[in-house]
Amino acid sequence: MSADVEPHTNGAEPVTTAPQPVANGSLQAPRDLPVGGQAVLEGVMMRGVSTWAVAVRKPTEEELTGGELDPTLGAHGEIEIHTEPLESVTRRHRALRLPLIRGVVALGESLKIGFKALGISANAQLPDDDEGKKQEIGGGTWAGTIVFAMLFAIGLFFLLPAGLTNIFKDDIPNSFTFLVIEKLIRISIFLAYIWLIS
């Protein structure tokens, strides 16, 4: 089975992704390609050299209307695929290729793609409105969600452990013990958080 998909290159060097036969009859890619991804709602986002894509399972009518689902059938629904070219700003601006700056830019681009992929997957789960148009979560809602999530994380993993330790600061003999207790509280909160969401 061979599937040669022409990637979006946007002026970059084309990438050959088709496997090539080797001496023992198996197939081998011509070179290793950096590929990454993340889980999204009801799907997955994959990022390659020149393209990123999101594949999301759309809900069925029964799921949208709250109808009875047959648990023996498993997940049904169409798969929606959204593909976009990957255009790094570091290719256009030479100064952004410097080692430290390049890392910060790469992190920012990864976060941007990740949030966009989450938005695509979240919007795919929404039903159409009364006029048959696809509903979408607005930019203000996304911004509010991100701000809330960041404040929640800072409060839960930084301020709460420091505050709890600060209550007993008069009973703690030295700063080293203070830090150890704070870190143990932080680790305990983190483990409890992981246990609760799993």
C-alpha cells in the first residue's frame, strides 16, 4: 500500500515522505522526519516539517440530541480533517534563528498551533445553530479561558503551597526546612491533581 501525499511546502525544500524498498524487501523512509503532536478533543493534532493537521471525530446526531447510545457499537461519527501549512517566522527573519531566540519563537509557535488545534476540535463538537450554520467559540471566550487556566495554575501550584507553608513559618526552624515543606506540599497538590483528572 502506497500513499504519496504532496505536502504544503510554501517555498521550502520539498520533503520526500514515500517509503523506499531496501535490500531485505521491507520499506524504509529516506530519512527521519521530525513529527510531533498532541491530543485534542475527540481527536489528534500532528505536526510535520511543512504541514500540521487536526483529525477530529464529529459527534453523531444521537450524541448531539442526547438520544440513547448503544455502548456495544463504540464511537461513531464522521472524521473531520483540517490541514494547514506550517510557516515558521524564523524562515523569514534571520535574527530569529539565533539559539536562545529561536527556542522562544519555537515555543510560541507550538503554543499557537496547539491552541488553534484545540479550538478546531472544540468547534467540531458544537451542534449547528437554528439556521444550520456551524457554531464557533469566539476569540474572547478563548482568551478568557486561557487567562483563567493560567491564573488557576499559578494559584494552585505556586501561591497555595507558599501560603500553606507561610501559615506555619513561625514553627519552622530554618529556611531550608521551609523550602522542603513547601516543595512537599506542591508535589502533594500536583499528585492529587493528576489523580483527580485521571
